[in-house]
Amino acid sequence: MSLTSELRIAVIPGDGIGQEIMAACLTILETIQNRTQGFKLVFDHYEIGAGLYQRTGVDMRDEDFKAIGKADAILLGSIGLPGIRYEDGTEISPHLRIRDEFGLYAGIRPVKYYPNVPRRLLDDRSALIDFVVIRESTEGLFYTHGRGEIIDDLEARETLRITRPVSEKLFDTAFKVARQRKTRGGKGTVTCVDKANVFRAFAFFRKIFNERAALNPDIQVNYNYVDAQALDLIRRPWDFDVLVMENMFGDIISDLGGGLVGGMGMAPCAELGDHHGLFQPAHGSAPDIMGQDKANPLAMFLSAAMMLDWLAERHGIPQLAEAASLLHDAVYEGFESGRLSPMEFGGHQGMTDCTRTLLDILQTPLVEKVS
């Protein structure tokens, strides 16, 4: 390996605020890269999404899709614009094709409370919220995307799919994440969230979970039906560590998690497969605030930090892990010191000011490493 390892990042700004937060994110990454050294990120830009579809009738060019598949990682802003839909009325969603064809089966969605962010729950223990939703991202109810049918304008059908190969890899990922968190003081617990009391598919899902749990005796396992899990995330979210679940359940529960710690502007996401990784904020394109400098870019920045961590493990480059820690620590320090105050939480900082604050923190050595 050369002294400076070069990694190519496929950059997809997308639509709406995606383009704004992506530009800010690349500035942050370049600053961290210059400070850390030992690696070089090369950014290749691709136009994908609703804007492209509106102009050309395609949401992603074939040559771009092939090029993205050769990248070391994919960094995505957000996709979608109001009123722009496929002929069947569904939203423009080329990222679902990327998930499916690149086998990005594990959606990793951290939910963490940061100091001085307005609490959505009155209980003081809400300051201890720190869990991860692991959402299967290629099957479940989303498997039926593009395959559903409407019969005689009287009936609509969609199909939920659970397979053993994907579920085994999903659960193995959940136990791996729990083990990594346990080494840093985490609870070392994985909760299987399903509806096994009603549906055969989820009983099968739980059966496979139990088989993989038996191979990971160092990790404690729990179970929750999805409706009870939603209730418990309001009653006692601080008790949870890693939650693993089907696609649609994960889509809903992870948004609930974002709401618990302030809003979707604090909801990063990694979509991981055996050979590819896509990193994006879990929020939408928010076209109602695009161009107004009101977006909270922190979910984008934290997604980029997840990318750096994943690349560090994948390529054995410790400087990337150091860079990820710098970014995580800078966000924590910004909130702890009161220097970060996004408009999303009733503060005074738009995207430009939030970015400038983080750049200032990153360019000044932190007094003390924070978690």
C-alpha cells in the first residue's frame, strides 16, 4: 500500500437540499483529509434523481450506474421533488435500484442524543439515548417495489419477501455491530423486532435470528413485536442497543428514532453490502427550504463519518478511522459547547453557519476527546 492511499467516492448530490448539504459535506471532508493525511479522497460527481428525470425521462444513466459500482464508496445527498413521479405515481427512487442491484442489505441507522439538543421526551434519561436501528434494505415489503399490481381498480397487492441468505447476513451484521459497541461501553444486546405472532414470514425471520444468535453467545438477545417496540421507544428508549428488523419496519422505526433525538437532521445512515457501501442522511430532499440556507447538514456530515469508518475497516487504513473520530468529536463538541445551534431545533444557525462552526472546531485541536 502506498504512503497515501487514494479512494474514489461516487458523489450523488441528488435533489432539493441534497445539493447544498453535499457541497458543505465535501468541504468538511477536504478539511479533515488535509488535517489527517495518509489518504486521498477523489470525488466523482454524478447527476441522479428527480431533476434528471424531469429533463430527460431517466432517473439514472446506465453509464453512471456502472461507474458508481466501481467506486470505493457512494455518498448520496437526497432524492425527490414534489410533483415529479414515475408513470405509476410513485416517487423517483433510483437509490432503491442501487440498494437492490448492489446488494445493500444492511441499513445502519444510529440514534444518539447530543448535548443541548432540545429533548423531545421530558424524562432526564433521554440524554442517555444511544441505539442503532439495523434495517434490512433489499427485501421485506420493499421487495415488491415495481412489482405490485392493481386488479380491476378494485384490489391492490404487494408481496413481502424474507430469504434465508439475506437474513443470515443481516443478523450477522447486527451481532457484529453490537460487539463493536460493547467494546466501547455498549450494552452488547441485539433485539429482534418483528411480527412473528401474526405472520409466517416473520416467524421465519425470528427462526433465522435465533440460529445466528446461537453462534454469538457473547451477545444478549431480546425480542419485541414492532408495535410494542414503537411503544417502548417512547417509554424507555435509553434501554436499547441494537435493533434489527425488516425493511418497512426499519423505515418507520428509524424515523421515530430520529424524532427522539431532535429530528431527521440528526439521522445519518449507511447502506452496506458485501462489496459496496452507500452513505446518506435519512431525511428527504426538503424542497420547501432549498436555497434558503435553512437545512441542517449534520446528518450528511455524520453519514460521511460512517463512510470514513467503513473505508478504514475495509481497506485497513487507520487514518480514515482517525478522520471519522475527528468528525464525530467535532459534532459532539459543537453541541456540548453550545456553538452548534441549528434552525431545525429552534436555533439561529442555517447550513452555512453550522458548516463554518464545524470547520472552526476541526481546525482547532480538541481539548479533550469526546465520545
